[in-house]
Amino acid sequence: MIAIIDYGVGNLFSLKSSFAAIGQEAVVTSDPKVIEAADRVILPGVGAFGDAAQKLRQSGMAQVVKDQAAKGKPIMGICLGMQLLFDKSCEYGEHEGLGLIHGNIRPISEIIKRGLKIPHIGWNALIMKKESALFKYLSEGDCVYFVHSYYAADCDENTTATAEYSAELTASVENGNVYGCQFHPEKSGEVGLNILRAFCEI
Amino acid sequence: MITKRIIPCLDVKNGRVVKGVNFEGLSDVASPVELAKYYSSCGADELVFYDITASAEGRALFTDILTQTAKSVFIPLTVGGGINTVADFDRVLKCGADKVSVNSGAIRNPDLVYEAAKLYGDQCVVISADVKRVDGVFRVFAKGGRVNTGMEAIEWIRRCVDNGAGEVVLNSIDTDGVKGGFDLEMLDAVCQVVNVPVIASGGAGKIEDFLTLFKALPKVDAGLAASIFHFGEVKIADLKAAMKDAGIPTRL
């Protein structure tokens, strides 16, 4: 069973449906016992980092995620959920993340060519940087769906794939049993479902 | 590099797709769920569901259909039609829509875009504008293109984007239904003033029209069409292969 952590941000409908589509039971929950009993954990998120990080702490879910990560359970952060796994973000002030992956969340405006549209929105091809269990069913150049204005920086060591948007933006990261996708696998068609499928087989 | 998106638009009335649809192998061609699955499997990058129902029963059917679609199709879904309040945003987002497109609702209530963007994020709010030339000036039309609001269109679209609209669908009434190609002049005028994705709508009749669009206006992000896809005049798989061959960034 997969626990999708509910801490009051974002629409979890598609995420839950996409696990159902690949024959996996997923529950949206904020119950530490359910999360403890789950085989895998998904940390979702949309919106602003500061607000989400605060909700994650206030709900007690920050500690739960850290405990599960320490136990070696596979955890995947998606979009803002991936960013929350990092040390800190500078989105509207400085905010602390979970520190499960080293690096910082910075505005894409700092590295992309001026005049390019922000957010980085749409389908973009994955450029594989490292082997990852998540890529089990993927091929180089497969496209996934992105929507974000901030990106993970200073994390080359943990970056498994990037996407080109005049600069290379971190698309996915991995640190042991902790995984993160900047893009939305639940909105990335068959490629996205295959990433979730691979995650369920870790 | 971000790929250019191809977006089929489905008009839904009382839970059924209207406008003739003619596909082999689809058991129920008027089922939005079946059509959505079909398009998704052909390589559509996104789907737009447009609710043209007037009745409350029809609206309930629509949200039901939307929920079923969102359960089985895993590409971005945009919903439009009858979006007049923040409560309407809430209703369709809860059913699995990713973006909500507003047209007449934003004309009637200029604060709607701002309020929705603040609540759900800019990326969630799409401004859809029906625009027509009147005495050489681009004007915004309301009520499905029937009523001239008298507002100058380019400035109005720019203002909506300033208020938080994260995407623009520009439907040219002048080229709509003519099948002679997209309205490049009008699209260019919009691309000059906004820095969010612009989706071209109205006028596509053949594959070459999309190639011309993306070659002539690199700032346009997507092409939207309805009947040419529904009638099979343009097959999405063929279109995307042609885009790839023409060197246009395409997701295959």
C-alpha cells in the first residue's frame, strides 16, 4: 500500500487515480499509523514552499516523513513535494526544508535565458544523468509534464535527470531510498505511469 | 526544450460530446471518457473539455464525466464553459481538472481572474478570448462570440495576464471555421504583449496549418482544434510526425 501524505496542499485526485490505474492501492492520509504501515510514501505538493513547509511541520508530517526515510522506506516527493526534500528554499524569504537531499531551491529566472517564459510549463524531454530504479521502463528523450518556477540547485551528486530550458533544470533526484521528481508523473501519460510503476517495484 | 502542444477540444453537452465524431474502433463516439482515452493514446498533449450545457442537471452530468475522465486519462485536463465564480473553479478542480479556462465570466467579473489565481495559482487560470476584427481593431466578444463587448482585445488580454492568468487561449472568430489556417497576425499581436503560454485556436484545416503556425510564431506554445480532429481530417499521430519532421519540438 502507498501512503499519499495529506497535509492540506494540492489536489491529490489525479495522483490517487494514477496509482489505481497501475493496480496499486494508494490512500490519501495524514494518519502516522497508516503511513507507518505503508510500503511506500508519496510527498505531493503545489503552491509556495514557505507555506507548504509550515503546513508540513504543523501537521506533524515533517517528522513522520523523516522517520520513514530513516527507516529506509521508499519515499517520493513530487513537484513542490520534491523541493521540500531539500535543505532550504529562497522562494519569498528563506525557508528550511526536510534536509533529506542536499541542495537549495532557487528561482529558474537566475539561470534561464532572459525572455523565456516562467513558469517552465509543458512537456519536456528527460536527459538521463545517472541510472535510477525509477527509469526502469523509460527511454532517453521520453517527455514528462512540468509546471514550476523554482528549481533544485547545488545537487549534481543526487541528480538523476535534467530537462533543457536554455539551462539544464533538475528533473529528478535520488538519495538512497529518497526520490524526487520535479515534473508530474501523474500528468505525464504512459511515461509518468511507468515511473510510478517502477517506484512501486523498488 | 519545451515541446509544442497539440490540444483537442471536446464540446460537452448533457454529458455527451457534441459535433459529429467519426472514429473507427470507438464503441461510443459521443462518450467524453472514451474520446479522451482515444486522444490521449494518439499523442494529444492536453485535453480541453468545454461544457456547453445550460441546465443544472447537465452541469452535474458534466462534473460526473470529468471525474470519470480524470480517473482514466493522465495528461493535463483543462475545463471551460460556465465558469463564472471561484466556486465554479472549485467544483471542476475537485473533479480532477488541472486548469480552468474563463471567458465570459472574466468579462462580467474583472476580479475573477485575480481571485482565482490567488487561490489556485496562476498556472491554474487560463484566459480564453474570442476575438474579432471590427473596423480594423481587435475586439473581445462575449457569449460564445455573439456579443461585441467593445473592449480592445490585446490590452484586455494583457490585463488578464497581469491579474494572474497563466495561459491565454486566443480564438480568432475571423478565422474560426474557415479552415484556412490560424490567425497569425492576431496571435503575433498577443505574443508581443504577454510572456505566458499562448494557445492558438480557430482556423486549422490541415497539418500544414500547424507547421506554419509554429514556424512563423515560435512564441506560440500550442495549437487547439476541435472538428478537424473529431472528423479525422487531421490525425494527431500524423500531425505530430509531420511536426517532428519539420524540426518542431514535439512529444511523440
